[in-house]
Amino acid sequence: MVATVSAAPGRKTVPGRRPVRNRAERRRRLVALSMLAPVLAGLAIFFVYPLGASIVYSFTRYNQLQSPEFVGLLNYRYLFTQDPQILGAALNTLWFVVILVPVRIVCALAVAGLLSRARAAAGVWRTLFYLPALVPPVASVVAFVFLFNPGTGPVNQLLHAIGIQGPLWFNDPNWSKPSLVILGVWVMGDIMIIFLASLLDVPKELYEAASLDGANGPQQVRHVTLPAISPVLGFAIVTGVIAALQYFTEAAVASGVASGKATVGGGTAANLGYPGTSLLTYTEVLYVRGFADFQFGYASAMAVVLFLVTSVLLVFTMRRIPMFRAGGAA
Amino acid sequence: MHHPIARRVATGVTAAAIAALVLAGCTSTGSSTIADKAPDHLKGTVSLWHFFNGNNAKVIASVVKGFEKKYPDVKVSVHQGQDDEKLQKAIAAGQPIDVGISYSTAIVGSFCSSGAFQDLSPYIKRDRINLSDLPTAVRNYTEYQGKRCTLPMLADTSALLYNKKALATAGITEPPKTLDELKADGLKLTTYNADGSIKTLGFNPMIDFYENGAGHWAPMIDGPWLSKDGKSEIGTSDAWKKLIQWQKAYVDEIGYDKLKTFTSGLGQEFSADNAFQKGKVLMEIDGEWRAGYARDQAPDLDYGVAPTPIMTGYGKYGASSITGNVAGIGKGSKHPELAWALLKYLSTNTNAQVQMANGVKNIPTLKSALNSSKLQATSAYQVFIDAAKDPNTKTTPATSDGASYINTFQTWWAEYQQNGGDLDAKLKKLDQDIDNANALAGP
């Protein structure tokens, strides 16, 4: 009762105050929303809509020129049971995820480690190692295929001069993917520079303390360096895995140039995967189905599956990286 | 179910999906009716989208000028360098393209069945266009399932190019006419370095070398592609099987690894380092465009051209494969009569065809142009022209998924040439793969 009595006078004032507070709150929300609007609009237009559209189209036969025709699970059935290229392409893509990503990270980390200790001309060395990352991917692939040309390229001529019979590199199904890994290492400057910044940020006191505790070099790396840079390492792994799952440009250009039939426009689809189907990636098949075979419904089904696989892989990866866990290193 | 965020995401995705369906459903098929009589006077601006660039684009521009001269009140707005992908996207997005030119017959199935290019039959009937001036194969590749939505605009044929000096030095007096002769001459012309590697190759049998491929090799055996109901006939064809066996035996005789090593070191096909132009490969199957490249990049090359060699009992000597550029009226055309006039001029005007063929160095697609005295035909170029006129010259059939079945066959063949295996079982699987892909694409 007391409460009721004491609250009674308030009743008069509360209805009067609430609109003021609500208006202020509403205005605050409106301001926040208007600031967020560009991002939300971008997200809706460039992520939610394409995702939704891809899901819908994946259940249709659609060539972009006619209305989509609902075909149920036909595209998914073909994808999982009949497409003769899909398994090979998926395995090639997986190869890049499992080999290319770790190799690039290890090499970038090693170079960053060396550069972080450079005493003389540090700027020059950093520039030299970063520079290849600025070369457009198409140009760097073309240059590499010419450098590694088995007949006329300087690499094999150099190997020949020292008595080694060089491989066919981009023309050999067994060497084409490793050749692209070499290219990937050459252009590792993008992640190397982030590693370098991170390494330079590790407090020196930690190393001194570890040293006083008797930790040797490898132990310092394991117990001081890696935990300290784990957020950056996590970032490199996650972005690397995503990029490898969508690996396209380097493989497509390498196939076109190495096949000796590099061209623009018509005919590019026919060369994808060369030599054999060793460089055929999942996204290349997706591209061919969509833009050369006019099967956007099927290409959408492939895109949906890629999205799901990427999501699962990322969740799996992120759960194993401390920075992404609640209360992790970050 | 109790997570508001998940519910909101689900709602958003559903909304987007519905929007996508609604938007997709808005695409029209673009049918239109035409006037009973062709307009007496044409006036306005008509757009022309084509893929040509550089000098070839200048040739098209000069032909367009001829059209504008014929119709002084018509202006052509030319959009050059627009490849098939851009053309398709533009039409799908509702761009009012009046006339579009594609470099590939692979789009005919898709563009005709979808209505992306309008049905030309009413115009052809109204204006009494005589299509018998088109070679049969050309007529075939410009329509799909009886629907004519394109007209041809220059074509490509293939033939055997040979290095005259090398053949003479080896004592070969005339180019091979059969596959047996081709192999014998090819092996005779092949020379080796001291370490056993290939120095010069008489003929490169690798199926993925330059213009080698199922399409250009089909005339060797008059090979069938698809049945009338769209099923693959490759795997059950005795002719294809024999050609594949011939090619594999040829590769194995020289050695796959040796050939691969040699081929890997050759220059790009469309560069001055082309292996035939450089004298590293002495005979090759190539298209008529090589004459233009050789003239510009290897003026001292003494070469001859002969019809594609054939397998005795299967192929028809003199015939070739033929494909080419196609042109149509976009479904969103705002000026269909102007578009038709331009298309008609480009495809059925003999002088325009000759002018384009002389400039671009491709094959004209009218019999009258093929026989024209104004056509600048060297003896080498004449072989390709004769191939276009040959009644046995064939094209690859159109499907709604473009050249997918040819690419599947090509990939299959490259794999077989390297790894071999049970040919019958592999051919059966090839047919299955092609049929499955065609079923997925639909009619």
C-alpha cells in the first residue's frame, strides 16, 4: 500500500516525462541508424540479397535470359552425383587450402622474423620483400609462367647449367600446383608486412624474462612470440583459407598461358584447368557453368555449397584460434 | 526458435529470396510484332554491339559507314569490344541492344531458346530474304531447333598448313591426304637432338596443342556429335573411336613425355613465336586467320595449305569444320526495323561481306561472297574458302548449354591421351557425362 501511495504522485509525472525520454531515445536510435544505414544498405544489397537470390536460383534452371524454372533438387543431385569435374576441382581447391595457405604463412613469418632483426638497410629489405605483393596477380602469373617455361625459361636453363633436368613446371600436372605455391610465396608481402608489424610490437621485456628463465630460441618463439602474435596469425589463417577456397585468377591465367593458347574472351573456358585438370578449381568450374554454359541455376547451387563449406571450415578454424574464443588472446 | 537474431536473419533471407524470385520473374521474352511492309524510309539511331577490337574494329567501322551511306538518315552507334559475357549481361539487364554480334556459335542455343535474340523469321519472310545463299552448315549453326534468331557474319574453317621447304627437303612431294600419310610424313619430318629430345616436329598429335581438338579434327572422320534428341553419339561412333586410337598410337610412338616437353617449350599460338611460323612444327591444323598472322609476323615463311587429311573410309576430303560469328536483334531493341536493316546489310549484302572478309581475313558467309571476284584470295586462303563451299563441311550442333559437350570431350581426350585405359568404358562414361550435362541444361 505504501508503495502504491508513494507511487501515486509519480503517476502524474511519469506520463509527462516518458514521451520526452522516448523521443530522446528514438532520436538517438535514429541518429545511430542513419549512421549505420550505408553499411546496412551495403550488407543488404551486396550480401543478403545475393545470398538469398543464390539460394533461390539454386533450385531453378536459369540462364539469366528467361524466367527461372523450378527444378527442385536437380542441381544438387547433379552436383553431388553426376558432375564429372566437381570431385577433381574440389580436391584441387582443398590442396591449395592445405598446402598453399600454411606454406605462405610459414614463409611470411620466417621472413618477417628475419626482417625484424635486420640492423642495416631494414627499410630496403622490407621494401624488397613487400614489392612483389604490389604486382597485379595476372602480371605476376604471366611473368612466372615465362620464367618457368621448360624450353625457353631462365629457371630451367639455370638448372640445366648445373646439371639438373628441370621439370615442366606449369605444364606438368604434378608440378603445376607446386609452381603456383612458389608464386604464392613470392607474393607473400601482404601477410609478411602484418607479421612484421606484429613481431615488432612484442615487448622486449618478455624475451628478457624468458631468457632469464632459461628459455632458448625455439622455446622463446613457442612461448613468447607465437602467443603474442596469435591474433595476427589467426587473421592470416582465416583470410588465407577464404582466399584459397575462392582461388581463381592465378590458376586461370597460368592455365591459359601455359597451354600456349592464351586469349581473351571466347575460348578461355576451354583452357581452364590445364595441364589436364590439375589446376581446375571449384570456382573455375562455377564460372564455366555460369558464364560459358549459361547454367546460372547450377552455378548458384555450387555457390551455396561453397558458402556452406566455407562457413563450416571457418567455424572449425576459428574455434581453434584463441583470439576468436571468448576471453582469448585478443 | 527462441533466438530473435536467428529469426531476423531467417526473415531477411526469406525476404531477399522472395525479392529475387519476383525480380527474376520480371524478365520478359521480348516478343514483338512487325509491320506488314518494310518501311519506305529509315531514320534514327541504331546501336551495334560487337566484340572486335583494334584493326578489326576499324574494318567493321568502315562497313558500317557503307550502311550509313546507304541510309543517310540512320546513324549507327557502335559499341566495340563487347564480348559474349557482356552482351549476355546487357541483354539480361534489359539494355536496349539493337544488333549484337557474338564470336561464338555456342550462344545460339541459349539466345534462341531464351528469346534474348528475337526470332528473325517474320522479317526474313516479309522481305523475302533468300537464305539459300548461305552454305548449308552456316544455315545450320545460326538457328536452334528450327528457330532462326541469328544470321551469320563471317566464319572460320580449318585445314592443314605445311612448311613447303621442309617437305621438299624431306622428299615429300605433296601434302598428306590421309591420316596414314600424315603420320608417315609427320614422323619423317621429325628430328631429334643428341639427347633424344625433339628438335623439330613434323606434326604435333597432342590433342590439346594449339588448334588441335575435337572440333577441328571431326572432318577427319566426318564424326557425329549429337543425335536428333540431343544424346551424345561420340561414344558409340566407330569413327571417333578409330580416330582416338590413331591419335593415341601416334602420341605413344613418339612418346607422351617427349611430346609434352617439346610442346611446353613452344611459343604462344597467337604470337610471333608461333611454332609453325618459327619452323618448329612443320605441319599443323589451323584456321584461315593464320594467313593474316603469318603475313604480318613471318613474311618469309614459305607455306602451303591443303584440306584436312582424312581417315580412309570415314572422312570426306575437302570438307572442314565451320563455325563463326553470329548476329541478332536484342530482345529489348527499341528500333527493331533499323536493327533489321543493319543486320540484313551485314549478313546478306555481298559487298559488305567481301569488305569484312578482306579486312578481317575470315571467311565470308554468303555463297555469292565466297565466289566474288572482289574477294582477295591468295592460294593459301582459297583452300579455306573452298572448304567453306564444300557440301560436306559441317558444324557442331547448338545446345542450350553452349559448347559444354565439346569442352567435356576435349578434357576427356586430353586425359585419355596421357593415361590411356579401357577406351570402350571411358567412351561410355563420356556419353553419360555429356547426356547428364545436357539434361541439366534442359531443352
